[in-house]
Amino acid sequence: MGDIAKGVLGGAWTLLVGWILPTALNLSVFFFTVAPSLHHIDLAQRLWPSSKVNTTLLLLTVSLLLGLVVSAVQALLYRLLEGYVLWPATAYDARCRHHRQTKRDLGDRLALLRLEDLERAGGQLPEDAARQLADLRANPRIARAARRDRLRTAAQRALLQEQLRRYPIDDDQIAPTRLGNAIRRLEEYGYDRFRLDTQVLWGELTGTAPEQVRRQEELARVSVDFFVALLYGHAAVAAAALAALASGDADRPVLLITAAALTALIPLWYRSAVTATDVWAAAVRALVNVGRKPLAESLGLTLPSELAAERTMWTLVCVLSQAPYHERAAALDPYRADPQPPLVRPPVPPPTPPPPGS
């Protein structure tokens, strides 16, 4: 019973902080800045509470209900920000090309700084490294950025590496938005390292991973959920403020300031969501690294000692999980764990007969 209560409270916490709390914040802004300009509308007059206590109850109730609704459609909200929904094909392709180029440029800038440090430290570079350094210096775009990069401290250079790590390794996995790439890199980790497709085996992986690691992943995602919900709420309240300008009794300065302030904050929350994916990615990495062995055991498999064999095993498992059964799935047999021998109970000795004359 204690484990059930802990699981329920844990799920409630992620829902409360990730979706209900930002919804309540956005509704509070709406109640204090936009709603007063709508009081003259008949429907608003009938629905608006008559006391502060009732207003507070209304705010809490609507926050709870809207938070649950937003949480239910979070997949659609994420896909829109990631660039997978409602993006024209031309815009999608253009932004993907832009991010591929940005990723290459970040890699080239870091490579230039590294080679220049080696040149200063050791003098003569190997022929291949010297040729690469010359090519990078000849690139006008990289050379222009290098003039600023050379002035960076070690900590500032680490931020460049951090930006590069927010892209998936495979260029074919590049998404059209920064948030899409930041999330795609954590979805790609298990497949790139072990051929364990976490998108396919997510339910099995989280169901068998150690509780602390699984809980760490859930809490890491809460921060991203919070900023995503805050971003959409700001956009909705800003749109409501602009629409309320058409009202006859509208407080135009308040509505304009509200719309402008919320619109200005949207890029900040988007950037914060992208940054928050770093902790999420670390949690998913731990989930894959630590959860592979219990996942294999729960599937009746033995984790191979060689990495190449393990990659082959997870490839077969993912294919078996997605595609209809085929006789080629028998290639998974060498990785199946030996069945446990049946438990043999010792024979029960016959009852001792009573002594004669008893």
C-alpha cells in the first residue's frame, strides 16, 4: 500500500508542477489584467463570482481542469514546438538545413580551437591535422566566429560544446527547431550506443529500471513540461488581451502592456525549456545505461559480454517488437537465458508406524 501511495503522489507531483502550476500562473495573469475589461459582457457578469473566496475557488478549479486538459494534449503541444506538426514542408526543410549547418559550424569552431591549442602547445602538427587547421582557417564563416571564440574562457568554450551536444549525432535525425533537436538527442542515445530504441521499448525500459533512476527521469522532465505549459499559456493570455481591446470598456494600457510583456517572455521560456533538456538527457542516459540489464533479464535474455553482440541483440528485440513475427526472429535464440530447472521437492518420508503394543 505504501508503494502504491508513493507512486500516486509521485505522478501527482509531476502533474502539479509540470502542468497545473503554470496553468494557474497564466490564469492569475488573465484574472487580474484581462478579465476586468470583460466585466461588462453579460456572460462574464453571470459567471463572475461575487466574493473573493468564490473567485479564489474559481481560479483553483479552472486551473486544475485546464491543467489536466493541457497535460492530456501534451504530445501535440510538444510536436508543434519540435516542428513535427503544422509545419509546411518548405519551412521544415529550410530549418533542418539551417540546423545541420549550425551543428557543423559548432563542430568546426571547436575543432579549430582544439587544433590551435595543440599547435601552441606542441608546435608541429601531424599532416592531416595541419591540413584540417588550414581548411578551417580558410573558411570565412568559421574564421569570423573564431575571432570571438579565441577570446572565450574555458567555461565559455564549454558552453559551445554544450550547444553542440544538444544536437543528435546522426544528421538524418536533425529536427527543424532547437527544442526538437534537444529532445531528439536524448531519444537517439540508446539506439546510437546500444541499438536499443527507447522509442520502441520505453514502456518495458521504465517498467523494469530501478525505481530511483526511473523517478529521476520523471522529475527531470517536469522542468521542461513547466516551461512548455508556461509558454503556451502566455501565448493564450496575450491573444486574449489583444482580443479584449475590441471591448468597449477595455483598459487599453493594461491590455497592451500585458500582451507585450507576455509576448516578450515567450522566447525566454522557450530557451529555458531547451536548456532544461540537458538534465532530462542525463536522466535518460542513466536510465538506458542502468536499465539495460534488468530489461534484458525481464525479457528472458542474457546481456552479452561483447558490445557488438549486445547491439545485435537489441536490434533483434526492437525488430521483433515492431514487425510481425518472421522466422528470422530465431536469430534471437542464442541470447535467450537458459531456463531455470524445475524445483524438485525432496520426497516426503512415510509416517513412522507406532511401536507394538501402543
